[in-house]
Amino acid sequence: LLVGQKTTAGVAAAGLLVDLPRTKAEIDTLFGADSMLAMIARAFRSVNKYTKVDAIVLADNGSTKATSKIVSAGTATEAKSVYLDVVSATDLSMKIDIVIGETPATFTAKLLAAVATFASKPFTAAKSTTTATDDTLTFTAANAGTHANGWLIRLVDAYGNPVNVAGLTLTLTGWS
């Protein structure tokens, strides 16, 4: 039995017990591609395509969605590859190559481009529009409620260690 929230894009009615679809397209249509329940269902179906499983579809829990932020400042004085892991270090890990002279604006643009390569993800990412020079990148959960407060978000090196880039300060705020 799988239980989770759908998004408004999903056609399943909240409160409904449904047979879990077999394909990604059916899962995305039923629950909404970016929903928590679609993420869980796709993960299950990636290891078991045939077993009959039920899913209980829930509506969003309120209207407040969890957010997380990355703020960058300074100019990189070393080249380094960093990995951004959001929600899953396996399924949503992105490699970003930082070059000498990298600015917060170019680093944020690279982060946005890396996130955009994932068609289905349970969050959105957007650069701050407060000012032209504000290079804060904000991640917002697709579903409302507190479920995302425990999600993974990290910047690490190739060995999984916290990353430090000379000259470029990267400040990460966890989900809340």
C-alpha cells in the first residue's frame, strides 16, 4: 500500500483507493508528475513492474510548501566540480563544474540549468527576483505540508564531503 499526496495536475480524486498504474505516463497522469505520490510510485515500479499494489491518494496538506535555499557570494579562485543532491542522492544528483572567475550569477544559472534537465521532480527551483543582483536560488516542494522538511539537500564534492570552493561562498538552508 502506497500513501501520498497528489498535485492539482493529477486526475485521481483525493481520498480514492486506486490500483497503482504500471507505467510512468499513467502514474504521472493519475497523481501529477511532480507529486510526492508519483515519486514514490515511480520508485516502486522501477523495481517491481508487475505486483498489484494499491495507492491512497491524498490532497495537499494545507497551502504552505516547504522551501530550501542556496545563496552564493564572491568569485571563485579555484576550479572544482560540485554535486547538488536534492531529495535523492541517486535520482536527483547534479554535477556543476565551477571555473576560476565563477560569479554567483553564473553559478546560479548553472544550477537552474542542471535542475531543468530533470523532467519529473517533486520541487521547483527559481532564482530570486528581489533585485537584479540577488542570486538566491529557492527550491519549493510541489506538495504542501511538512513532509518535505526532512528532504535531502546538499552540496558535496566527488567523495560526498561538504564542498568548499575558494573565493565562492555557498550557503545552504535546509528544507523548512
